Amino acid sequence: MHIPDGYLSPVFSLGTGIATVPAWAIAVRRVRKVLNHRTVPLLAIFAAFSFTIMMFNIPVPGGTTAHAVGGTLIAIVLGPWAAIIGISTALIIQALFFGDGGILAIFANCLNMGVILPFVGYASYKLLAGKSPLLSTRRVWAAGIGSYIGITVAAIAVAIELGVQPLLFSQDGHALYSPYPLAVALPAMLLSHMFGAALVEALVTALGFAFIQRNYPQYLTSLRSVVSGSEVVEGQAEAIPLWRIFAVGIVVAIALLFLVGLLTGGGRVDHLFGADWSQVSWPDILVMLAITAGIAIVLIPLAWFLLPKRIKGVGTFFVAIAIIAPLGLIAPGFAFGEGNTKDVKAAFGYIPEGLRQFSSLFSAPFSGYNVQIPFFSGANAPLWHAAIGYEISGIIGVLLIGTVILGIGTLLRRRQPQDTLEEGSVHA
């Protein structure tokens, strides 16, 4: 869903700032009202969480890949305005440091994933949840379904942005930027998300909400400091062990994705989701998984014992996520609308002029989440070399996002006359 440079006209890309910049400005004003010692770290944690799950590419119908975002979960806990800041920060860092999404396309990407997704997801959640007790199972379903709707609507927005480019910017019958017409872009983005990424988004959101609901219900009370309102005490969560909810959810999601992959792959396991899995070097994958497991066995317990108590749980969680992030490298293909000039030429027989000019506009230091490690890099390096670079990139990204969000929070809080807003609501 990250649109690279060259797929949108610069005028169109910058034009989306007409909607994105005011949303940022309003978000800063709204979030500033509730900044305190609890909300700033929470925003940093959720922004880092969004960054890490966006690194996980999964195979989706059409032989391409996609990813979850986590925007609706952030909106439910912190409010949609805070979600704008958290996700936009993650997206900007992805573009600047990892080349995921274009520099000129920052406004468009933040509009799609940082504004449209959390607001639509949050509105859907509120509508479905109604006045049900905060600890009810209905809210878990509402969170999952709301997130499914949110990311699907965001995917439609991306499809429209890509699909109108050939209509608006063409020369001699050739598109100057994105070569995908609406008739191709809309079904491609819809199928890949409705039957792929949106299912993962729903699972992540529902399980995340269930975990917070069971362990930290105070974070679901509009961020009030005192957990004494009727929202928390009325209704009880069902006495189903959390591990069982997670296990069932993950098994169902995997089974559903496999079924979708089988159906869209013509019933052939080697063509799940329409991708050619024969291209995957399974011996390299096994070596990568073995090395990743070895790193996890060492680093995850080490993080648990060495990190300070106040961040022990969260810090260990992000170390674990960063370590297993290379699992996303297994999926063959690339995300729809994110192919390089070579991919586009192979598909259309030519390279659009805009893509030729702007695709190399900016070179990120860790492009493709690939930290260049001495003696471990190069075009012919084994997959596990790239996996280690991917893991290091994940850790770097989490640290960057945490630092930036904490810095933003500190600057905004300094402008406050006093740290009152324990009683405010970021949802307001």
C-alpha cells in the first residue's frame, strides 16, 4: 500500500497535502490536550507496533504481497487523531530511512494509511460496538470488523489514486506515471486486501484489543487517569483464557488464508494466491529460519533480563517482532503498484517517463530494510544475510520511531502551561 515515487504525478502527490496537512495540524492540537506521562509512551509504543507489522509482507490474491497497518487498533485505544500522528511518523521514517514509500508520495501515503484508515476503522468500530459494555466480546468483534473495513477503504483510495493517473497524465497513448487503469487497480487492490491483508489486519486488531481489554482495560477509557467510570465496571469479559483466543484466532486465520490461496491459485499448492512458489529457494528459507530461531533463542531472553523493569515486557516484545520480521521475505512477488522500473517494463513493455525520472529521486540509507553488513552483503548473498539486515532494520526503525514520538511529545508538552489533561479525551 506504500506508493513509491514515480507512480503518482508530483502535482497529484503534493496535491494530496491539501487534505493531509490540515489533518496533521488538527491532530497536533487535539493530541496536545491529552499529553501526559502515560499517553506519550503509549503513542510511541503503538507507532513502533504499526511500523513492525508493516514490515510483514504476506502473499495475497493476484500473486502479489500486502501487509497490515494496525491503524484501527491505535485509533480505538488512543483516538483517531493520535493514530494520525503515530502512523504518519512511522510512514515518514519508512520513506526517509528504508525507502518504503516515496518522498513525493508521503502526503498520499499518510492520507491513505494515516488518515482514512484509522478514521474509517474507528467509525466502523463505534457503530458496531454501540453501547455494549467495554469488556464485552461484542467489542472484540467490532474492533476486528472495523479494522477490516478501514484497511479495505484505504486500499480503495490507493487504487483510485493509481488508477486515475493514466486518465490524467498520458502521452502518445502511454501513461506517464502509474500504468494501471482503474479497471485493473480497483479489483487488484480490493482482492489483495479483502482476501488477504484485511484478514490479517482484523486478526491483529481483534487479538490486540482482546489483550488490552483483558489486561489493561484502563487504556480503553478515553485515556482518563482514574479507572472508575461505568465504562470499565459495567459488563465483564467472558472467562475464556486469552491464550485460547489467540490460538484459535491464529489457526482460523491461517486456515482461511490457505483456503483463499488455494482457490485463487487454481487449486495448486505450488501456485497459492496465483504466485509461482517454485521460485522460492526452500533450502535457503530453512537455513534462514534456523538462523532466525537461533538468534531468537539468544536475544529474546537476553532482552528480558537486561531491559529495565518498566519497559521489560514491551521492549522484549519488539525485539521478538524484529527478529521474526524476515518471515515476510518468504512470500514471492511484490506489492501491487510498488514494482520497480524493471517489473513495470516486463509487464507493459515500456517504462513510463515519470517512473523513469522519479523512481530514483531519493536513495534511502537502508533501502528495502537491508542494512549493509560487511562480508554479509552483495547481490549473490544468501537469503539469511538479507534476513539479518532485515532484523537490524526493524530494531533501528523501532528505536527511531520511539525517539521521534517521545521527542514530539516532549516538545508539545513544554508548550502546555501544566500537565493537566489526565481527564481529557483524545477522542474528543
